[in-house]
Amino acid sequence: MEPDADKDLGVPQAPVDDWFAPLDLTPDAFGTYVHIPFCSHRCDYCDFATWADRSHLIDDYVDACVKDIYRQRSEGLRDATSIFFGGGTPSLLSGDQLARILSAIPRTASAEITVECNPDAADAQRLDAYAQAGVNRLSFGVQSLEPRVLAALGRTHNPENVLLAVTNARAAGIKRLNLDLIYGTPGESIDDWRATLEGVIALAPEHISAYALTVEPATPFGQRVASGEEGPDDDRQADAYLLAEGLLKAAGYNWYEISNWSLAGEECRHNLVYWLGGDFATVGCAAHGHSGGRRWWNVRTPERFIERVEAGRDAISGSEEIEAGLRLEEAFSLRLRTRAGVTPSEAADSVVRDLIDGGLAKWVPSAAGAAGPRESEARRALVLTPQGRLVATDVTARLLLAGAAVR
Amino acid sequence: MTSLDRLRCLSIIAHIDHGKSTLADRFLEITGAVSAREMRAQYLDSMDIERERGITIKAQNVRLNWRDHVINLIDTPGHVDFGYEVSRSLAACEGVILLVDASQGIEAQTLANCYLALENDLTIVAALNKIDLPGAEPERVAQEIERVLGIPASELLHISAKTGQGIPELLDAVVDRIPPPTGDIDAPLQGLIFDSYYDPYRGVVSSVRVFNGSLHTGARLRYVQANATHDVEEVGVKLPVPTPVAMLGPGEVGYVISGIKDVGQARVGETVTTAIHPAEALPGYLDPKPMVFCGLYPVDGDEYLELRESLERLRLNDSSFTYEPETSGALGFGFRCGFLGLLHMEIVRERLEREYGLSLVATAPNVEYRAIMADGTIRIIDNPSAMPTSNEVQTIEEPFVGTTILTPVEFVGTIMELCQQRRGELKKMEYLSEERVEIEYDLPLGEVVMDFFDQLKSRTKGYASLDYEQRGYRASHLAKVDILLNGTAVDAFSSIVHRDRAFNYGKRMVSKLRELIPRQLFDVPIQAAVGGRVIARETVKAKRKDVLAKCYGGDITRKRKLLDRQKEGKKRMKQIGRVEVPQEAFVAALSLDD
């Protein structure tokens, strides 16, 4: 494909890189997210909606999920092309519990069905049961293969668990695996990180996510940093990110969102629904849903969720209509985080030029669908370079303030 | 109307923090002018900024009753920037209360104002305040006052404005010692305006002291300096609630409203008389001249018109600042503004931001230079970026001031060091007592308006005090130092410094800016240059990583908040080329450490 030359912007044409394979939603794309807010132990850095002391609620919670799904079906719940069990720790569910929820959810024949698992809860029996129920993708919270780093993160598993988990998953017939990593933990050297990356690549998952450790104030880790303990260092995390990009790319993993890489065609379809502006339903407490510019979120605690559903009501705690201008800006900022890229309006030309000169973004040929006002130029998209992804928030703010998403 | 012999007109002279506003509060309370229920601290300081900063900016007046006498108390501005206003307030009085903190002793500006009072033949009633505090040293301070001002220690009153101790005695002393005003009610009207403010409903309200004749509601007044005529709508006195009266006679103090829309038409020092029987102007009128200049620009260029409107409105209330449009390559459209001094500049800026909701960039303050050009013509330069190049100019002259510094003995060395650094010339040094010294230096005003006062305070733990007066222009070896961001000179950062110090200044400015300019998407080289030659350079390295928000479980709101914060942060910065510069960087020169 020949890229569109634009002399005005002095854009040097990027070579057609295979990893710029198009990223798009199928017309029927629809996600259903199930939140499992239980953990056996809370990690020091986590500020998600999860509880480590309420496993006695699991049975009732599963009942409530099923009941809520039937209520949503009566209102016309669409067939899911992807279903995602997130948490919390969804692998606290037994095979039966998971199967009960899953079988209630309407879905297409080829739907992607993912469950997040703790490596130390991935016994063969459980994973077999999950596969039997229809699960075809697992996401393991590996975080690191360095015991010292795992301890610093307050994780309960060890590197041997990870190997066993992957083996069990493959034995159960799960064809698609994601391994989640965290980099930049205080005390993690660049060599520790390299060893983790190499170890994970050797396990040959289809998908790898690598997240920068982030200090959330309302966590034990956040409080330790606030009281003067060493926190993550931006420059070292930048080095770690660039190392990940280099090693993963060399091993055949294509980048497709700030923190996500996959083998060709193995992108997480469910995440693409979020990032490319698709619609998604939601089941469980504290979860968010979206449909055609309306967003809603459920009550935060499992108790409230169970109570509301038992009373025959929905579990929605709040919602918002996103007005047109904001929708454009959100679509723009989400897509700029992905390799789908954006087409900024002319108002932002000088910012775009600065970004390209500074090596933070580049033009790439794009099949279609880049978010942005210049539809006539949709065959070309502005995509962040690895250096640009690290400062995506700043880049996005600059572009939006310059009017890049304004039609 | 009160007969002359039962009238007293006075001001309180005091240093900041020596308790003037508290004393005024106690007077209001003890004389029954304000009931305990209505009393609030610092009653006469009506602006928020005045209360917050603990200083009086506008002159206020109040009429008090004590022992069948009427006392007109005129509260004067408490800062060197407003010296002229103080001199006009004193011109409206026959006496002053000198209020001195019994643990601190007399301060430079207080002394300057006392000398002013003595020159005007005013009677001084001296009082030592805060005698209830453990650190009070009334004997030492009394000796000092006796030595410096010749007021016998036996005449000093010992009071505590806070507890009320000695206040009735002080009021008695005022009545007994300060002479009543003189004046002829049958002579043509002569009234002195010593303060004016703009009220959005009533127009300009002026504080006035009548010397001769009478000021009636309905009279046709002539404003001598403004050369204009206005009909009196209302005459009144402040009790302190404004209360209309039929007339004000000689020796009386009150307010007058005559439909004026702009305080520039009723300036401090103006004389009012009647149109039918005009009298001569009272002496001492000055057109206040701005001494310090800076550029004011809206952070958001779209707010230019709002800024202009706000300046127009603020000037209705403060005729002593000036503004004219100017254009900066870096900052866009804005105004070059002139102020009486640094505090005045800060106050105007703060009022614009607070009362008019503007977000402003202020450039570093500078003084007005005189360039004697090669062809002998003289150019006035109030903006460093407009300084002509050295081959066009014969000489550059800068304004000097005579400064008086009062300090405890142990700080003399460090103060002299500071003054030498700032190109000062020692004029006089005198021991006021064994502990305290008066030092006089001639200094370039440009050095004083930078951070001289802050430096003086920090070097002397706050014990030294400063006063200054203008001493005209002198030729100096000056150079313009330019600052370049990302290779482009930013006019708003240019400043004029002594040639010998240009290198040092450039280096410190560049490293200060490196601290103030946050890391951003690109490397930002910062350079200082004199006449095109780069003398210092630093680089703000590009930021390599932001917070990488996760988009987990479809919760977009979390990411949106992060993005909104980033956008808000950017809106508070000024975009110069592709560099985002925080507002405080423009006044970086004010906080350079020596």
C-alpha cells in the first residue's frame, strides 16, 4: 500500500512495518465483563475493587451474577464476541461456579472467553473444568520471575508456579495465554527485568502485558512511598519499557497498546472493545459498561450487588451520557494509545510536527478507521513510537489542547 | 459642627506588626464607636488583601468621641511604596501617635515618617506597645526613642493595644497634648483629599480634611489640580459607619461624594474649593510617578480584552499605577504597567487575579532607564527588551535611591556586604544606641526592586528595616542579558544588569530556570547571552515517562481524570514555541540567591 505523502508536514514516510497490521473491531463486536471481587490476599500495590475477607459471599455472589445476567437478557443482552472474567481473583471460582455464570451469558460460537488466574491457583483440575465450561483464554498474573521482586510486590506465588500453571493450561487445551508483568518495582534491576522477559518469552504465551508499577496513594505501597520509602523511578521504568519493546519485538510479539504485545492475530479481542470504542455489558460489582455513548457503573461492594440483584433490581450505581465533543476526545485519546493511531485535525499540525521531529510519533499507512476529524486522510494514521508511548498522556493533552480531535 | 478647640486630627505612625490596626480597633471599642458585638479584628482594613497581609493599603478615617472632644483618626498606608499617601495623610493632621513595639524598637520607615511629622511641625505622642509581652524592653526602647527623636522617656506612654491597658490614658494624652486645628470658617473653602476610592454604586468617595471655609452638600466644588467642577452629592463623617452631615467645617474630617467616576479626577493631594469663591491650592501636591515596571500578560491570549477591561476598572480605584499596551514576541499581547513599588505591583496583580478572575503572567520588575543616544537625544526605556544596542548609545543612566536601614549591631557586616554587592555607596552610619545602628546607602533602584528587601530580611532574621527616597539618575555601565529558550530569545526574560555582573547573573538565571521549567516532551536548552554572545547554558532533559494509566475493565473515567489533570496543568503554563513555561519562571530573577 502506498502511503499518502504530505509535504506540508514534512513527514518522512515510515517503512511499512508488519506490526502495523490493521487493528479494528468486527461489526458484531460486543464484550461482556464479569467482575469477581474476591482475593485470598491483597497485593500491596493494588487499588482495584477487591476484598480479601469476603470469600463466604462467593456462592451468593455467583447466584446474583446469574440472576443479573437473566435480567439483562430480558432487556435484550447481545451475544458476546468476548467475555472476560476479571478481578480480584476469578480463579477463586470453582469450575462449577464459573460454568454457571458462563453458561448464562449469551455468546457467539467463536467468542473469546478469558479468565484471569493466579499462578498458584492454576491446578490441573480447575483449569480442566474451566476449559470444559468453554474458557479458551487464560491470563496469568505473573508480574515477575524474580522471587525477590515478587516478595517486594507482596505476591504469594513463586516462579515455579508460573511454569506449572502454563503447563496445566496447555494440558487443559487452552490455546491462548496471556502473561501479565509488572516492571519498575523498587529493587528490581534492569537485569532482573531482562531475565523475567526472557523467561516469559521462553514460555511462549500468545500475549504479554507489561505494566509500569504505579504508586496508588490508598495502598500499603503508596503509604510506604509517601512516608519516604523508595518508589518507582521514571527514568528506570522508561529503560525497562524500551527493553521490553526490544526483546518482545525480536521474539515476534507485536505492540498494539501502550502496555500490550501479542503474536500476530492474538490481540485480546475483549480489550480492543474497550480501546476502540465498542459496546460492552457488565456483570458484578464495581464494573463499568458502555453502550453507544452512555456509560454506567455498578455499585461498588459485593454485598450491595447481591442485595440489589436479590431485590430484583439492576445494580447500576451511576451513569453518564458522553456528549459528542467528549466522545471524540475520548476516542482520540484511547486510539492514540494503540497502534490503530489517530488522524489529528489541521489545527494541531504544528504540535504533530514537533512530535515527529522529537521522535515521539510517526505517520503510518492505515487501512481505515483512525479516530479523528480528517476522514479524507484516513489512510494514514499518527502512531506513537516507543518513546512517545511513555509520555502518551502529555502527548495526548498537547494534541487535544491544540484542537486535534475537533471536527 | 464641632468648635475648633474640641477637635483633634491625628494619624498613627507605626511599623508593620507593631500593632497599629489593633490599637485602632481598641479606640473604636473604648470610645463606643463600634459595639463589642460588631467588633471584628482590624476593623478599618476593609480589603481582603489588607487583612491577609496585615498591612493597610488605603488610608481610612474614623471619627471618635472622647471626653467631649472629637478625635479624627486617620489610618495611613503602612508601606514604603505609599510614602506619598502617608505624607498627605500627615498633612491633614496636627499630631501623630508614634507607636513602637516595646520589644522591637523603632524601625526605619517609622523613623522616616516621624521626621516627616517633625518637618510638618506635628506634635508627637509616643507610646510603647505590647508591654504585656515577656520580651518587652520598654527602658531600652525608650532610651532609643529619646536619643533618635528627642522625646523624653518620661513622656512615653506604656500600653497594650491587645489587652487595652493604658488606652484611656493615651486618648487623654492625645486630647491634652495635640493642639486643636486652626482655620477660618468664613474664608473660601480649602479641603485636602488624602484618599479616594471607587464605589461601584456611588462613584468616587474621597476622604477630605477641611482647613478653611465649609464644605456643604449641594455646593459646586472645584478640584484644583484636575481643573474640574463637580456638584457635591453627599458629605458625611465615618463613625465608622458613613453618616451624612449637612456640612464639614474647619478642622473636620469626613468624606465627600460628587459624582466622579474615576479616582484620577480626585487624586490624593488634590485641593477642593468652591467654584464661586475659589481659594488657592494647598501646598505639596505631587503627581505620583511609577518607579517600577513590569509586563502583565494573560496566560490565555484570549483573555486580553478582559485584562484591558479589568485594568480600566482597577484604575478607577487606584490612579497611581499606569498601563499601556505592549506586544511581546513570547507572551503575545499584554500591558506594560508602572507601579509605586514592588508591593504595589504585587497588590495590583493579586487584585486582578482575585477580583477579576484572571490568570496572569508578570515579567520580572524593572526600573525606568534613560538612554543618551549617540545623537544626543534621550530615550526613556521602561522595558529591558527595548534597550538599544551599545553602539547606538552614549550612556545609560539609571535611577538611584537613598536608603535608610535600621538594624541591630550584629548584622552591620552582612548588610554592608549586601549593599556592596548591589553597588551601594555608603553615605552614613550612626549608632542609635549600643544595640542599634542606622546605615544610609545610595543604591541603584534597580537593585532594590529585585529581591533586596527579602535578602535584607533573611540576612538579619527580620530585624532590619528599610526606607528609601528617590535620588535622581546616574550614569552606569549596564548590559542587557537575554535568555534563549530552545534557541529563541524570549523578550520577557530580558533584563538589564551591571556589566560586571552580567556573567554571574546569566549563569544564575539559567540554572534557576532549569529548576523552574519542568521536564517536558523535548529537551529544552536554556541559554543566557549578552550582545549575541552566549555566556551560560543548561538543558532541561526531556521527560522520558509519564503515568501510564491502565484502561482496565472498561473504566475509562480513571484515565480521563489523569488526562484532565494534565490538561489543566498545561493551561496554567505559557506556551512559548513548543516549550511550556510556568508562570513563576517569569519572575525567576526575583529569587536568585546571591
